Amino acid sequence: MKRCLGDFAKSKKCGVCRNRKVRQPTVELNDGRQVHEWGEFCELDVPNKIVMTRRFGGNPLLGERETTLTYRLEPSPHGTLVTVREEGFIGRSEAAYGNAENWEKVLGWLDGYLSSR
């Protein structure tokens, strides 16, 4: 999935927290249930690429299966081209399609936010 956003790639540099307890974000599902998510950074190539793992506690379509997220950030004449690839859905096509729809929403929100700045 690719989407062009504003000056996202020019944002601050990232760092990696090692051996620290990291806050687990809570995600609210469409039915109102909440699940926690956690993972770790596997690769940081600032400002071009971020690779991380992700798990949800009790996701109804994915269980606690780990997925791998790769974010690629490429300069574009219109700002930054953001490509998100999430792998780990073999045998879970319903989860894969639902997740792709969610990424479309999230990237749309990010695009709207950055376009308004």
C-alpha cells in the first residue's frame, strides 16, 4: 500500500529503546472491545525504512500471531511516499483484508493531519 504524504520524512530522527519496558498501546476494535498491542523494532534506517514486529493480545481474527511491519519512506515531488507492508497473515485472509482497510484509514488520517499543517 502506498500513499504520498507531506514532509513526513523530514521529521525527527528515531531511536531504539533496548531493555526497557515499553508502554503497550490499546486498540479499540469495531465492536468496542479493546486489545493491547506490542512489538519490537528490528531495523531502523532513518529516514528511509523502519521494520518492526507487532502482536495483539486477543485479536479475534489474528489471535496473538506476530506480524512484521515495514515502513518505507521515499522522497516524492509532492512530499514523502509512505509504503506500509505488513506480513504474517498466511492462512488468515479475513484478517489481512481487514488490516489493509485499517491501514487505508490510518494513512488517510495521517495525510489529512499533515496536509492541514
